[in-house]
Amino acid sequence: MKISKENIKLFIPQREPFIMIDNLIEVSEDRFVTDFKVSFDNIFLERAVLREFALLENIAQSSAAGLGFLNKDLLGLPDGFIGGISNLVLYDLPRVNDCLHTVVTKLTQLGNMYLLKGESYVADKKLVECKLKLVGMARDSNE
Amino acid sequence: MKLTGHFFKILNTTHTDSKEFSTRLALNPAHIVYKGHFPGYPVTPGVIQLQMVHELLEGHLSKSLKMKNMSQCKFLKILNPLETSAITVHLELVEQQGYLSVKARGENEADTFFKLRANYQTK
């Protein structure tokens, strides 16, 4: 365990009710693994099924947490936003109480722009895969 | 969570033809999504912009859809509802064998906030 659910807010800018990861389980330079239990009060639930939008946000926040952990010694952790999503394929959606495992692989980095691949699973079943472009953003420059 | 009528309100819709339409919508900066994204600094999440497109399509077709795949979407500019209170979403639909191919973009005046190409299936 690298970052537990209790401390995840130190590493991602999102707050309730928009936090879509629990724990950051593994981190290496180019691979991050998170988990996320689909809670009954998740805002993206519809008839006990978690919508695809939450899966994409889960991949983005898994990426942000991994990058945040790797850069934790830098002062003033930047916020980030999704610059783009490509090659997205949806296979299935999780249900309430399912535990999602998400694996993010860093493909390339250009300055504060990261291209990552995200895949989410419940047990061994893959639900979604996509490529994600994340852009780090210094908050001051946008205010 | 349904966004239509809560996160955004439809102001008007212009149909070019049955395969193309534009909807002007107003964002609700007081919505609970903005409480967490981000506190004191509301930014419309990219995935919420995707859900807005999804619900506009469902409303247009009067049926439930699920996304099958998305070849690409780009989020080009931060959409802060306090700075941009309304946007126009343009949608183009092409019926393919067994699925619906969609191009969408969201803009306001000279600003383009997102562009996407995705395929949807009837639920």
C-alpha cells in the first residue's frame, strides 16, 4: 500500500462526492495500481450499475494519484485535467459493491503532458481500456 | 445521477436535419459535482461533458444508449461555469449497422471546449 484511502486527498485535487479511487496500491516509475469499491452512494450509480463516466474518472484519478506520489517531494502539487481520451473500449460496467482494480501504464511524457494507458478490472474481467492524456496545470495561471 | 435539468438546463435546440442538431444549454454552478471538482474553483469534469453529450443523444432519440467505444475526445479548454454560463453542443449522428456513430463538439462564441467521436449502442 502506497497511499491509503484516508490520505488520498493529499495526492489528488478532487473532493467528495467526486473522488473515484480508494487506495493507491502499487507505484513504479511507469505503472500505477489502484482499487476502488463501488459504494452505494456513488453519484454515478444508476440502478446499481456504475456508469462509464465514473470508470474514466477512476482511470484519470488513478493516474493523478500515481503521478502525485512520484512527485510528492515537489512543492505545490499541480492540479491536472484530462486533455483527451482515445482508443476507448467499454466491455462491461461494475455494480454496487464491486471492487475495481485499475492499472495505469505511463506511455510517454512531454513536460507536464502525460500519455497513459488505463485498464480497469473486476476480479479478472476487464471492463474498460483507454489511452488518456493528462495535462498538469498550475492553478495560479488560470485564476 | 441524471444531469439534464439539474447539472444543465436545455435553453433551446436547433435541428439542421434528423442527423444533426445543436443544443444550447445553461450550466448550474451550484450543482454538487462542482463541490468536489474543485472546492472554490468549479471546473466541469471532462467525464461530465461526455455524460452531457450522452444525455442529449438519448433525449434526441428517446432511447437509452450505452457507449461502445470512443476513438477520440479532446478537452481543449477549461469550462468554468462561473465564466461560461452556457455552451452550445453540436451533434452529428450516423446510423451504422448495429450502432450509432457520433461526432460532437461543445463551444461558446470563439471557444471550443471539447470535441469527440464515439460509437453508441441501444441499451
